[in-house]
Amino acid sequence: MKIGQWTLAAMLLAVVGGVSAQDQAKAPWEEYDKLIDKSSAITSLGPDLFGDNVDLYTGSLSFSATDVGLPGNNGLAVAVGRRYSVENHVPSRIDVDGYDLPFADWDLDVPKVSGVFATAWHDARCSGSAQPPTVQVSGKYFYAKDYWQGNQASLPGGGEMLLASAATPGPATGGPWRWTTDGQTWFSCLTTIKNGSGEGFLAMTADGTRYWFDWMAQYHEAQLEGGLPRRRNVLYATRVEDRFGNSVTYTYTNAYNARGRLTTISSSDGRTITLGYNGDGHVSTVGDGTRSWQYEYASVGTGKRTLTGVVLPDGSRWSIDFADFTAAGFGYNASQQAEDIYRSCFNPGDILYKSSVLGAIEHPSGARGEFTVTPHRHGRSNVPAQCENFTLPINSPNDDVAFYPINWDAYSLTAKQVSGPGLTTMAWSYEYGSSISWFNPPSGGGYPICQDQNGCEAPVCTDDSCAGTKVTTVTAPDGSWTRYTFGNSYRYNEGKMLRLQKGS
């Protein structure tokens, strides 16, 4: 799907104010998108020299770059990479969520496991309950599903960490294996971590490579309405070892409740990378012993920086303008009168600040990529309508929360443009559509409530005749189009690609 990539490559070679605390908070329904399984088709359409990737199911846009990678005598990576995701932040936020990463608004792309908690990750994080506990703040209860979206493993064969089933055999050696991923990575428990209390994780991938996740760091996340503070807790790998005994060691120096501070990556075959930091605690230099990469930042508010440039050893540079991406955020209209209805369990409400946002990145060759994202409503079909806070005989829908999200809003990629010296400007456009439907549980008496002690999560649609779809259409620079049709039926075909059509 890399349309025109070879043409572009040939050309490149040739040209060588004050806000309240409530304004800073998120409601549970503003994070529905993080609860949806989006393990669909993540790809790059068109020239991918900018490191861009789009999830065709939702339009979610992200970027990745490996600045330094040292080849060696084994297959273990000794590399420093960056990762960026376009997300919905709280409008006009004064907190530093999204800005306190190792590269300011870019994350460090190294092996890790992570999750969002309120605020600490409990000590029995491996051997204990699969979900974090209910938290009470000022008389209000927050359940795990309100503030936590599961734990994620970032490594080959990673993804969401799931409790292992006794019926699913794990690796023959090691263990006991308590967690696993769809990529057949398995996790057992380490009794301690190196810079704090509680347990860590020992992972084994399908090829026998082991990862020791035992160095903690924390990052800001937007608090929830009602005053619940949150932190993204990360356990970084300090050691990676393949089945032949080759190893890579990661050295960190941060406290458990501070941002990660990686200082050295070294391998058993002699490869070494060192990282230096500026006064703000962001990576300023990366070196391999003979060469150095420099990182530049700009201030975009008190305590807020954005990565603007990466200077390569030969003096060429990446120029990055993602300040508007990192500042982007939309909220929802709220009623000025207590009796007015402005949202419900089935409708998140009308979006505020529904404007497109542009980000740009310039390749060292001079090619420029511009990316436009726009808030878009996505949805699912055949979802059980179970609405928390629903009351009888009178209900105010404004505080209803869907136990199983039905629809959600997110920034989705709508346009991509590539231009530069000697290049013909190329542009792609993206359109999205969803079928959205739900059903009241049989035990609810016609209301979106569950009165069955066994639960109401069973799917009502388990064949194609009733399943809904989600469609993404991409139009290429030459006017041709590609249409991707996914299933979006709850617990049946959600996220699976059903059809791929092309036309002009």
C-alpha cells in the first residue's frame, strides 16, 4: 500500500488564561476509545519515510523513529527510538500530561510494560488481582474500568497483557506463567524491582528471548472528574537475554515516581549507547562512542516543551512541528441548566473545539510531510446497553456511563501531504463510517440495565447476517481509492478486516 514510494525515493536520491480544576479533568466517556480493541490494520499508506503509521480501523495516527541502531554479532537490538501518538488531551490543560516524556512530547521506544493507575501500581502487580482496586476520593468511588485500560507490553510479540488460562500451555521451561499476550509472549513474576517496592515481570517471547522488567517510572495522566489523580506507571526492562546467552543491559537512574532516565544501553558483544540530558530532564544527546545525535526543544508553556529537531552526526536534521498535535484536545458541550439533557449512555454529546489539527515533519533530505487529524465519531454494533448510574423511575442521562462503550470520539487522520524540492506534491485523504447499534439486556425490563446475576455480556449477534461494519476509504494522489471494510460487531468480528476493494 506504499503508493508512489519508489517514485519518491528516486526523487529524493536526485535532490539529496486561567482554567478551573474541573476544566482539567476527563469524564469516563472521554476515554472510551482506549477501551476498544483496535488490533486491526496498522500501516503506513504512501511514502513512509516520516515514520507515520495509521490504524485504518480508527484513523489513529502515530509516528516512530529509530535514531541510533548499532548492528552486532547477535540479533538483540542496541538502539534508541522515539514514538509519538496523536491523542485527545484535556482542552486548555495546565498539567504536563503529554509533555513529561523522555523526549518531551515523544516517548522513549524501549522494552517496557505499563498501565494507568490511581496513582501507584500496587505491589502485587504480577501475582495479585488482574484489575487494580476501587478507589475512593471525597466520597466518590472510582472503579478500575473508570481509570485503567489494561496493561500493555511493548516488545516483540507484545500487546495487551492477559491472564493466562490453565488450558493454554505456556513455555516448557521457567514459570509459573501468569500472563500472556496474543503474540505468544509469556510473563512470570519477579519478587522485587530494583528501584521501589513490589513485584516485576520476567517475560519470554516465542523465540526464547527473556526480558527482566524491574525498573519503575511514572508519567502524568489527566485526572478524572471527581478529582482522581492518575499516573502512567512503567516498568522498563533492565536486561534482555536470548536463548544463546547473549545479553543487553539497560541502565536507568530515575526514582520510581519520576520520569524514566535511561543513561546507557550496553551489550555483551561490546556495543554501547549513552544518553545525556538537559536541565529539564529531557534527552539532549545520544552517542555511540564516535558519533553524536543532538535533540532540540521549544517551550510551549510553563513546564511544557516540544521536540523540534534532531541533528544527525553529519549535520543534517529532522525538523518537527507537532506543537499543535500535543496541545490538541476537545471536550463536550455541557448544559447550563440542570434539567437539560446534553448527553446519554448512547451519545457522548456535541464536541467542543471540533476543528482539524495540523502537524508537520521534515526529512533530512528536504521532503516535508503534513498530517491533518480531525475529531471523528466511531462506533460498534450489537453492544449490550448496560448504563451505569441509570435510575428508575426517573433518570438523568447526563451522568450515564456505558459499561460497554457503544460509540466514541477520537482524532482520526483525514489528510496526508508530501512535498519538497524536486517533488510533485502528493496528497491522500481518509474517510470513515460506522454502523452503530445496541440492545437492552433481556433481564432489564426494556431498560439499559442488567438484573441477571450471571451478567449480560453475552453477544446477541454471532453471524454475518446481523453483524455491523466499519468502513475506511483512502483516496490516493492519482484519484484511485481503496476501501477497507472491518467488522465492528461486539464480541463477534470486531476489528477484523472483511473486505478490501479498489477503484478509480
